Amino acid sequence: MRLFYLFIYLLMSSCNDMNILEKAKKISKEIIISDGHIDLPYRLKNEGYLKSINKKINLNIETQGNFDIIKAKKGGLNAPFMAIYVPSNYNYIDAYNLADSLIDLVERIVNDNKDYISLAKTSKDVYENFKNELISFPMGMENGSPIGNNLNNLKHFYDRGIRYITLTHAKNNQICDSSYDSTRKWNGLSEFGKKLILEMNKIGMMIDISHVSDKTFEQVIEISKLPVVATHSSPRFFTPGFERNMSDAMIKKLADNNGVILINFGSSFVNKKSNEIYKNIDEKTEKWRIKNGFALLDKEVNEYKNKLIEEKNPFASIEDVLNAIDHVKNLVGINYIGLGSDFDGLGNSLPNKLKDVSDYPNLIEGLLLRGYSRVDIEKICFKNFFRVWEINQKGN
């Protein structure tokens, strides 16, 4: 008899879980889902589309990447911010030209898929596109090196549709110090960087503090008159010593600033063990690369790294991403959390059940199971981020 009741309990639990997943899928179609950071443009650059100017970019097919139209429709994604990513080793002229060419590429993507995608320069554009069942493509720039030392370049990129700038990336630049660079050139912001923060406030450009050093963050919060955003970061609570993530003290200051942290889905961002394994894999890969004389971006290097990943199985789970969301909510409340997956920019390091943009319903299901209301989910999926965007749109 006990086995019978156990069977009935498990069956009912399974049915309830299925009902919750169906509810999650329904919610994903009814609300806007915005992701603050998707690296589709640079992925397409690596696939040769910058050089193949006359080749149509058809995204209404299943691709090997984390984003395509079919996956986005399945997952309910409406407003992915396209990251205009510029590597840290580019000089100013090359950085400027690459940023412009990647914006051109985004415009090509939209033009080649205009029945499904539309550009978005304001939150109002996103709402309008949502009503018309179009996926919005707003843009942000990852790495401020294309600005050079000329504030006029800020307006150039704003006019082209860029709505946030990640101040730096893997190395210190002319604006500020990077969390990944052990040499702290400016001890935070440069003098130009301080002027840039105020100009970004004035023009209506969001300031993204992902990738910056702790000292840079402190100075940005001190100087900025408007809320700032971390477009693809997670709590450092789960990855001690990983400065790329945000400490509890930083998250509290971000909330005091009325800003928002958009949770990065990467395994190494949300799970301590995964972080340590990936660090070990990166170190082994680098030693192997140097020993065998390969360049950083050679396909052999990526193949070797993926082989190590396959052996180590370092993936986090969707529960780790949910834990990160819980942590921020418990620390500062529901109003300061959003989604910044870093899809198409993380390589082979995404958690189980969050492998591409079709998987947002899995995240919503997890939130429902943890007691988050529909209002909470709307805030996480777009409203918190849009609050910051709309305040910045007005400028200062």
C-alpha cells in the first residue's frame, strides 16, 4: 500500500511540474523577455559575414549558435541587446572601424529578416515591435575603446543606435581599469573616463559596469547622476575571488543607485566548482597553445579546450542561475534583477537546461517553483532593466 501511495504522489508531482512548465511557456509568450547581452554580431563575424557582404543572413533557420529566430520564438525572447563587441587588443582606429562594421552587420541582419526582426532605439520601439510580433534588436557596445579620447565619438555611436557601453573588457583601456587586468593603470577611471561618465549621462547612454575593476565601479557610482547597469554579471558570493562578478557590497550600492544587475548564465559565473574547473581548463589550454605555437583564435586551440571540457564536464545547472537570482532578491529586493545571459559569447560553458535562447521557459518554470509571482517574473524579464533604460533615455 505504501508503494501505491508513493507512486500516486510521484505521479501527481510529475503532473504538477508539467503544468508549471506549460504555465511558464504561456507566460514567456505573453510578456516581454529582454536579454541585456547576446554576442550574435561577433559570432556572425567569426562565421565570415563581414567579408561576405552580398551573402544573405538567414536567421529563420536552425543554427549552431545560441540565437536564431526559431529558438527565440520558442523561448519567447523579444528584445535581445546585440553586443557590439570589440576585443581588447584592437588599437583605436581598428576598434572604431570594427564597431561601425558590426553595427552595419546588425542592420544587415534586420534587413535580411525584416519579417521577424526590427531595430529598437527606445523602449517604446520594443513595445511597438512586441505588439507587431517582431523581435527587437537594440544594441550595446562591449568595450569603450572605439570612443578613443574623443567625446564626439560617443554621439556618433549613440546616433547609430548604441544604448549602453561596457566601459572596458579584458584589459585596461583609455577609460578605466578592467577586472581581468592585474595591472591597474588608472586606479579606477582615467580623467577622460570621468568626463565620459558625465557625457554618457547627458546624452542618454547607459553605463555598463560589467568587466570593470572594483575601484572603477566605486568611482562610476560616485560620479554618475543616473542609474547604471551590469549587463552580464552575477553575484561574487558564489565565486569568491572572481572580480568579474559583483560583491554583495557592490550589489547594494547598485541598488542604492536604482540600477540593475542582469544575471550572466555562464557556468563559471554562477558555480564555484565550475569556476575553478574552467580556470584550470583555461590555464591548461594556454600552456598547450604556447607550447604548440598556435595563435589565440586558431581553431585548434578551441578544439583542444572543448576536448578538456568534454572530459571534465564542468557545467553548472539551471538551479545555480536561480540561486544567483534568489541571492540578489534576498540581498536588495526584486527591483534590481534582470537577465544578461551572454549567449553566443560563452562558448561551451552554458548550464544544463539553459543552453540557448529557446530555454527561457525553463528559467521561468524554476522561478514559479520557487514562489516568484508573475509580477516578479515580469520585473526580472524586462521591467527592471527597462526602468533603468527609460531613466537614461531622458538624459541628465
